[in-house]
Amino acid sequence: MKRILLAFPLFFLFLVAAAQDSSRVKFSYSQRPAGENEVQLIITAHVTDPGTELFGIQTAQNKDVYSAIVFDTAAAKYLKDSLSEKGSLQQQTDPVLSVPVAFVKDSLQWIQTVKLEKGDSAVVKGAVTYMFKSGETFASFEEPFKFYVKNEDVPGTASVTTGANNSDTAAGGQSLLWIFLGAFGGGLLALLTPCVYSMIPVTVSFFTKRSKTKAEGRKNALIYSGSIVFIFTFIGFLITLIWGPAALNNISTNWIFNLFIFILFLVFGISFLGAFEITLPASWSTRADAKANTSSFLGIFFMALVLVIVSFSCTGPILGFLLPIIFKGGYVGPLVGFFGFSLAMSIPFALFAFFPSWLNSLSKPGGWMNSIKVTLGFMELALALKFLSNADLAKNWRILDREIFIVLWVVIFLLLGLYLLGKLKFRHDDELPKNDFGLPYLTVTRLSFAIASFFMVVYLIPGLFGAPLKGLGTFLPPMGTQDFNADDLPSGTDLRALGGRTGNTGDTAHYADGLPGPVKYAAIMKKNEPAVVVNNGLVTYFDYREALEVARRSKRPLMLDFTGINCINCRKMEAQVWSDPEVMKLLKEQFVIASLFVDVHNGVDIPKAEQYPSKELGKTVETLGELNTDIQLSRFGSNTQPFYFFLDGKEERLAPDGFPYDPLPDLKGRFKKHLEKVIAEYKKRNA
């Protein structure tokens, strides 16, 4: 206990030290006229610590240790000439690294010229990755910036917004308060995911049963909720700090992790059905008698750790969506963001623990409480299949194709319905309540749940014959894994007349919308196409370069769909938004779509000649998933799915920002307007 408690102050001391290191260099920003329709953007780095050496940008003489200024892809069309550097640079061989370096001890200035048409304006964004040396220690930090440039009668009179280092504003002008609120909202959203929601009664009951007094219950509540906050904040921050922004998504989509969650949910489900009881080891109980406080704390901390592990498969994608926001706060932003996220996650557990009578009354054995446990057991088994499906898709085992998955769900919900009607009995079940005539009867509540269960059965059955099942599209394996589809037509049918596909998987035949079929990676990736794509004859490509070439030849804008096999929100977007007839018409007739899956690794290697080292991933890009992740990170500064970006034939953005998944109202209307805006911009550029 003492060691764990000691980790709290050490953790915050580590963050304070990191913040102090980053403050050794301060930045200021300005702009000035540089000629007709030209403006110079000036980034000045001020060294505030006398013993600090700030390294210059990479040159032939300074090629090993250097700082770098990277501009956003959308700003490339405004940049003129190369970046220049001014300062009292000293050249010498570093005694620690034994390599030539160039550095300053006072200030360094980087100047970039931009050119705009008269009356035009632009947002020029980017980041300074600066490296410095203090004593024998090297450190590297990132400072985002954003220039607002407007070419009026007097060039260069626009304002500039930058990543000022101050106490209440994070880098990139992002308020730490907004980072906290955004992450807190993400935590509340995570509570609604099945991984977290289904675990609330399970985990809380383990420690509330030990609370014999109100004071003990409150203490346990604080320990449990505090443990959740600490684990999420500490582990999440370290994972991202060490392995980069792709780590959270990679872990949540990893086949081993999903297989582990499947086994865990399977065990919980079987336990709820009455096969056995999940209890802490007997040795823990023995030690609890001798050292009650220590054992109690460790038990509660362990349960909090289990919650974090089990829920991560669902919370990982939400955290991935939040990372671009919280990382605008430098080293403080992740701390604030992960703290806000985990604080929201811990609220219901703290409330239940503060009021243990709520759970104690529900936890009495037998009766309707056992019916709830058995119902949850069936639900756990159904959810377990989702995680097994994730692992199956990642490894391409093909043991849980779409029709097999649907059959198993039909069986599970059919048995659940029969159980709720009293037709099945388990070991701990009581008899149904009896009416005044001594006859067993169903309560309205129990009948309502039975109706819902049978509704699921009836709804699922058409999926065995190829129905898209839009309401469950986020949970089911992709349509491409289904062997039988009633919509499949006999060979030789003129699909062009029907608006469908022609040709076999991976050939170069044309679709009804005039586009050639995908070739690269199509043979192995087509099974991952969602039902809305298959059923509407929408052509999608799986390689960025192939799609770009088709977009150039067909004179259409390119839509980059960053997605994932196990991405729940991707399936929601496709089932609820893409399926709209007006949206589908625009996608089929106006765009070339590249579906760039970020979580395909095993068995989907890119050719050796195309493999390359990635600075963003810190490794050699070898698989299609790594390639697509690197594209999204390096070119668009994002690592959340789904996320849609739109390019013209010159690979320039047709909209300043992409379109992310956003569950706010009128998502369909907002996406349609965004598509129309992109189309108008494309026509304007190619008029």
C-alpha cells in the first residue's frame, strides 16, 4: 500500500519536472510584409536557461541532432522558398554523442515566406519539434503553432495565434479547461459502452459487501474511484508518452488483447449462469484478517485494475478520438485529459459505493436478483463473441464469419427469451411468483424483457440471408465474411443495369458508376467491406496510391476513409449515414473512396520495396494497417476512426479540416453538407 501511495506524488513530480524542462525554451511569433502578396512568418525560440543549448534545424553540418519545423499539409500550397534560420549558431562536435552539432545559447529564429492572392486569407498550421541539451541530458518537445494570414492592401497585417506557454492555455491555443471538459465528456460516453456498463454491478459488488459501516463504505468508495482515476491517468499517459499516439488504438485492436477479453467475458457469463462463483483468492481473505486495511485496499485496487483492462477495448477508440485534443496541451494536456476521462468513468462506481444499501438490496441471493444475474450472463456471452470476432478478423482465422456469429446470437437470445418465460431453470433459480389462485405468473417487467429477446431473434434471422441489419451493423462481422447472400445474382446477370458490380473480386472490370474495380489488397480485404458498401454496389479501394490514381483519371475528388475492422463508430457511420439514399448517391457518383483500414496487420504485408521507416510510429512500416496509420498521423495529425479527409488530384485538401464521427444531432445532414462543400470546391479548382 505504501509503495502504491508513494507512486502518486512521484507521478506528479515527474510531470512537474517535464513541464520545467519544456520551459527552458520559450516561443514568440510574428509576421511581416515581404513583398507583393508575400508575408514572412517568424518563429523565435528564446533560451531561458543559461546552461541550455538549443539545436538548429537539420543541415549538412548538423545532420544527427537537430530541431525541425513541420507545416501542415494544407499549408503547403502557400509556402514559398525554403525555411531559413537566423541566430548565433555555434558549430562543434558534441562530447557526449561524438557527432557534429549546431546550437545557440540565446535565441534562434526560423522564417518562412508564404504567398497569397490579393484579398485571400489562410490558416498556416504546424509544429516545432525542438531539441536541446542541458548538462549531459538531451530533451525533445513539440510546440504547435497556428498563423492567421490575410493578404489585404497592406500585406502581412493579420493576427497570429500560437502555442504560447502559459499556465491556463495549452499549446495551440487550446484551453486546458476545454481539454478537461472534452475528455470528461468522452468518459461519460465510455460509460454507455457495453464493456463498462455491464461491469458496474459486477465490480462494485466485490467491495461493497465488505462495507459493514457507513464510514468504511465511504473509505472504500474513495479508494475505488481514486484507483480508477490513478490507473487510467498513469498507465494511459505512460503508454502514449512511450509508444506514441497510435498505441491506444493498437492495443484495443490487438488480437491477443481481444482474445483475452473474450475469455474474461466468457468466464463472467458462465459464472452468472450459476456454474461457479467468482471470489478473490482465499489467501487474500486470510491476510485480510491480519492486515485488514492493506488487504482491503489491494483488493479494491485490483478490482479497479480489472475494470480498466476489461473496458479498454471499448474505451480505447474513444481515447484515440480524444488524443488529438489532449496532446495540444504539451505534457500537461495528457495529464488533464486522462484525468478528466477517468474522473467521469469513476463517478457511478463512487456513487454506488457511497450508498452501499443500493447494491446490498440488489445482491440478496435468489429470487429476482438471480434472474438479473442470469440475464446478464446471457448478455456477457453475446458480448464475448464480439471480442472473439475482433481477434478472428485480425488473424483471418475465419472461424466466426457473419452467419456463424448471427446463428450463435440467435441461439443465445432465444434461450434468454425462454428463460425469462420460465421455460428454462438454473441451479439457483426460484419458482416464479404465484397469484391468488396459486398459479405461477410472469411480471410485466419480465415479460417485457422476454419480448425484447424474441424481437432480437426475429430481427437477426434475415441476416442469415444477407440482410444488412443496420441496427446491429456495429457489432456484426463485415458482410464480406458471409458465405451466402440471397442478394447474390446468378453469373452472367447484367449488374450494370441494376446499379451493382461486375467482375470478380480483385479484377479490373468496371462498376456501374464507371470506376474500375480495386486490385491492390482487394483479394484479402474485400471481406471486410461493410454491408452498406456491398449492398449498394459502392466501389472502394484499399490502397491510397491506387485510389489517388483512379481519382485523377476519373476527375473526381478523393475521399480518404480512415477506418478499422473493429471500429464500432465506423460501422455506425456507414449504417446510419452512408446508407441514406442522398448521401449514397453523392458517394457513388461524385467521389473515389479509399477505405484505409488501420488495424489490419497479420497476413496483410505491403511489398518489401514499399516498406520504409516511420518517424511517427518509431518503426519500419511493414503491414497495410501500419501504412494507413502512418498516413493518417503524418499527413493529417489524427489517429481516430472514422475520420474522413478529402483531396484533389494534387493531394491538396479540399476542406481545411476533415470530418470526424460526431454523435451530435443531424450527423447525416452535416456529413451531406460537407460532401457538397467538397464537391463545390473541387469544381472551383478545376473550372
